[in-house]
Amino acid sequence: MRNFILFQVLLIGLSTAFSACGENKKVAEVKSGDTVVAVDPSLFLTKGGKLKITTVDCTLSDGTITTCYQIISNSTPTDHEMGPWCPDNITDGEEAGGIWLEDGEVHDVDGAFIQNMAKFYNDDTWLMYDSDGNIYTTDSKEDCANAANPNVGAEYENFCVECLPSYVEEITQTYLIPTTPVRQNSAISFGGPPGRGSRGPSQRGVAFNGVVFDAPAPTNAILGAYTLAPFDDAGGHINLHAGYHYHAATGVSTKIVQVDGHAPMIGYALDGHGIFARLDGTGKEATDLDDCRGHYDATRGYHYHVDAAGKNNFINCLGGAYAI
């Protein structure tokens, strides 16, 4: 049964990948005289040395030769704590665990959530705790690596996967963002890792604390192996290759308030356009977003608004050229 579930997950993933490559997403029209807002490197939290920014020469995906900001980050946020992810016991409250994203909703991973997973997923295989209510949780770097393996062994079935910051202290990530965005008339679809035929980058952008806005988490594959890899309240978790990274914008990381009541800014996309929160100061969402979740105004130029946190998504495509 477990192998059948994983096979279904693989088929769904391949189907999604092929359909994404064939999508013809539309982006807001580029007009002569549109305001173009350059990236402001001073917004990044470089104090403390965990995030470094330099200017380098680069070439963009449309052939433009320009300059980019090279961001080197150890993926350790300085504006909030990381974790917790897995509660210890089914009696624990929401403060002891993180969150899970399912069907567009954000769920607290507290003890009750773990206790009721069989009912939640209508599958009696789920039983992530012992007779004393203690939750089975990975507790070593080796367990983290094994449980996050695409071919995860049955011995990790019904484990809550918790990879800790101490496992990735030596990891750094490098990102390139054009110093001035270059709009495109056609949307650029996101793809997979370099060298796998992707049409664009897989990552979406970078928060002001240097943590990447990553592609959607493979929640179906995680659940298909009867594991759970929660996100913390900031929408982030850790793997041994990517370090700490975000899969949802929950409003925890640094926000730049807009004086006109527009939604606050939370980072930059990989094409240099700003990424903003979903809702404005009155709690309303923009109604004129294009297929990438972007639109234009004269103050901020072209920019994006993130998706709802429960969607396991930030933006859908790029409206500008990215560094190659």
C-alpha cells in the first residue's frame, strides 16, 4: 500500500511538472513610462555578518548584461527564532509545535493534531505516538537525513521529522538578484533544479533576513511516506541541503510598512521585483493580480503579493528576467 501511495505521488508530481511547463501564464502589460524601482540592498538585515551583499556583473535570462546583488546567507534568520516543529507529547499545546499546510488552511501541529491524524486523513495507519502519548520524532542528524530521503525506509513511518539548526550551521547559500528589474512581456514559469530542463529557477525570492522563499513543499510525498515534517510558525523548516527555508509567508519575518496603507514588503523575487504581503492595511487583497500574483502601481512599480499561507505557495511565476 505504501509503495502504491508513493507511486501515485510520483505520477501526480510528474503530471504537475508537465502541466506547469505547458501553462501560458499571463503577466501585467509592460507600458512605456512605467515606474521601475531598483532593489534597495539596505533593506536586508546584514548586521551581524550572517548575510553579506556585494555587487557583481551578471547576465539575465533575456540576455541583458547588467549587475546583480550577490547575496550570501547562512539561512539563519536574525529577526525571529527558528522552531519548534514537533511537539513531544499528545498533551502539548500549540506553543510546543509548528504548523502544517493542508487544503489552503494553516493547522497548528499541537499534540491534538498528532493524536487525531488518523481521523484527519481518514487513514488508520497514522499513529505517531506510543502508549504514553510520546510522539515519535527524529532526534539526530542521521535520522534527519534518512527521514528526508525520497526513498525513506519503513522504519521512519509515523515519525515527526524535525531537523535542527545545529545540523546546518556550516551551510551557506548564494542568490543573485538584478540590481534593477527588467520586465518581460511573457511570464517565466518556475522550474526545477539547474540541469533538469527547467524553464526558470525553482526558488521564488529572498526575505530581508536572507532566508529563501522556496518552491512549494512536497507535502504529498511527505504524507505518502507516513511522515510529517512541520513548518515553524514563520513557515520555515530545515533540510540538510537547503538549510532553513520558507514555504509560506505567515507574517513573522521582517516587514517594511508602506505609508499609504499598501500591504507591507517582505523581500524580493529573484527577478528583482518586490514581494509584498497578501493583505493591505485594511485586510483586503488586491483584485487585479496577474497570473504571477503581480501587478503595477506608480509607487512600487511592478511587484508581487504572496499567496495565502495555507496554499504552500508564494508567487506563481516571474514577470521579469532572472540571473543565469
